[in-house]
Amino acid sequence: MLRGGAPGGLLAALEAPLERRRGEGLLRKLTGPDATEKVGLVDFSSNDYLSLAASETLAKEADAEYARARETWTGTRVGSTGSRLLSGNSKYHEEAEAMLQTFYQGESALLFNSGYDLNLGLFACMPQKGDVVVFDELMHNSVREGLRLSRGASRPFKHNDCEDLRAVLEQLRGDAEVGNIIVSVESVYSMDGHCAPLENLCALCKEFDANLVVDEAHGVGVFGKGGRGLVSSLGLDEDILCKVCTFGKAPGVHGAALIGPSILREYMINYCRPLIYSTSLPAHSVAFIMAAHRVMEREAEERQAKLQVLIDAFQEGLAQETELSRAALVSPSAVQGILIPGNKAVIRASQALARDGFDVMPIRSPTVPRGEERLRVILHSHNTVDEVRGLLRSTLAALRASAPEEAMSA
């Protein structure tokens, strides 16, 4: 194996920023629920909102669905063998897209390997020269990276601030050189738990002839009949251009789909590079997507009700402790946040919770702005009210332990 550790070599150059991150307490590493330090901890960190990822019901449904696909579609292979435009397409992929189109109440559906791939490709190729994408300042990295590759221009607006968005839209509509305007938001923001004011956003986009794109990554499963998401729960499917529905969170599987106009689907097939140049999802992954949506159709609302009980219990616990309520982010969703400023302080708080038996991730800057570091608490339908109450007691203790350091660093 080639070794490049000589001074001035490539590996030495790569090692320097890693050492910097290590010294700042920002070095990332791979871990998981089966890691030694996490075994036995109560899960308050995964995106498995409806607890489907570990569901035996889903596992059995997916196995049966895969067997059905192999029997129904002659020639269904274990691997997809190529991109959708080469050898990686199949009648089974198209069956899945027809199901997703119906489920999410759209004109068409187009499968992607992940939500990141979808957002990256969509925002890289959809905006045309002269178009402007106006995006919420807290939009996911995948959208921002797509915009860097785009022929169009882009500019942010203040998070969930419809007045600021109005000001931006008024300015753009006064510029004769601006073409189409695309507004990009998330239905639920993953680091704050805030829900977008979708009804007001739809009204603004209609007023200024703008096209609204909604990322439902954290809304699918948690909101709406059968888990169809926040857009559908508000009856706004006809008021948006398209929505991004991902399956790696509440549905408990993998992949994503663009739900929108047929002409947009055709355009993406022709111009979206992550779709054109990526080997497609294999049949087994498609089977899990199909199975997850059948399970959600049957069970999502019951699981949502359990989740709502836990959200209410969390909010009630916050209200009973002034220190917690002051540090908490306001959130109606399964994503809750407790601000503990400082990367080292929030890491220590997370470690304290782990010693008490709870797996809660510390969210550090620069993922969130400096001074807004937080414990990100994810509630799931498999959690219990007693677990939530125990978590809040431990969080209060961790918050109090961090207070002296905050005072010294202020």
C-alpha cells in the first residue's frame, strides 16, 4: 500500500486539519447503536421516529414483498447492475414509483438512492440561467451543495420569517432580469424541530408567482394520514411545485423520491447527474420501500398518536423546570433541542446522559451557529413516558453542571 507520510506529502497535508479538529473536539468518527459505548442506552438520537427500522412487522413484510417481486417480474436480479438509463431500470422500479405517486398524491414519482442525491441533483439542474432560488437559511447541506453547482442564482431568507421572504420576493420581482423564482424550505427542520409555516409560504409563492419546493425528510411518517407528511396533512399538495420524500427516517428504510409534475420527472431523467450516473437501487431496497409504505398506511396514525403522547410529556416536563424551559427550543415535532453553548460543554453533557443510560447526540458548531450548540433529543414511538421523564431529570442535572463553565466563558 502506498504510504504518504513524508513531510509535505498528501497524507501529511490531510492529517493537519484532522489534528486541528481533534484539538477542538470536533473530530467526527463512525459509531452506531451496536458500538460498545452505546449498548444498553435508551435511543433518543436516531431518526427512527415511528420505530419501524427495528420492526419485525416491517422485516417480514419486506421479505414477502421481495419474494413477490422475484416471482412477479421475471428476471428481477439481486443487484441492479447499472444506472436507471442503462441496465438498472426495471418494471419493479416503475411499479414502486406508481405506488409512491399514488401514496404521496402527486402527478409523478422518481426514485433516488438517497435524499442527499435527490436534493443535490434537483437544485443543481432545475434552476435555469436567470432563475433565483430563495432558501430558508437553515436548509440542509444537500440543497446548498446543489445550488453551488447550479446555473441559477440563490439567496437565503431568515428562518421561517415570511416577512423577510416577502421583502426578498418583492425585490426580485422588481428586477426584470430575474427569471423563475424557486423557494426552498423543509417541512420540519432537523436541528431545531421547527415546522415551516407552509400555508403562509404557499400564499406568498402564489402572490409572487414563485415555485415552492418542500423537503419532507423529517415530515414523512410523523405527519399526515398514513404518514404522508406535513404538506398533505395541510391539504397543500396542489399549491407546491414538488416535494422531496425520503425513506431513511420515519419509514425506517432507505432511498427517496421526488413527487411532482411529470415534466419535471422527465427533465430530471435527462439532466440530473446523480440519477444519470449512479447505479440504481437494487430490487431488495425497492421491496423495503414498498413494504414500509404498506406498513405506514396501516400503522402510522397509531404510532403518531404514541409519539404525540411523548412530545406532550416532554413539553410538560420542560414547563415544570424553569432552567429547562429557558434552554429549550420551541418545537411541536419529534425533534427537541436543549441549548448548552460551547462544543466541549455540550459533549460533556451528552456523555453525562450516556452514563445515566440515554443516547442523546451533541450538536456542535459549525453544524449549528457558535453559541447555539445543543443536545438534540429525538422522540420515537417506542420510547416510554418514564424514559422521557428520566431523560429530563438527567438533562436538568447536565444543564446545571454546565452552568459554571458558561459563566466563566461569558
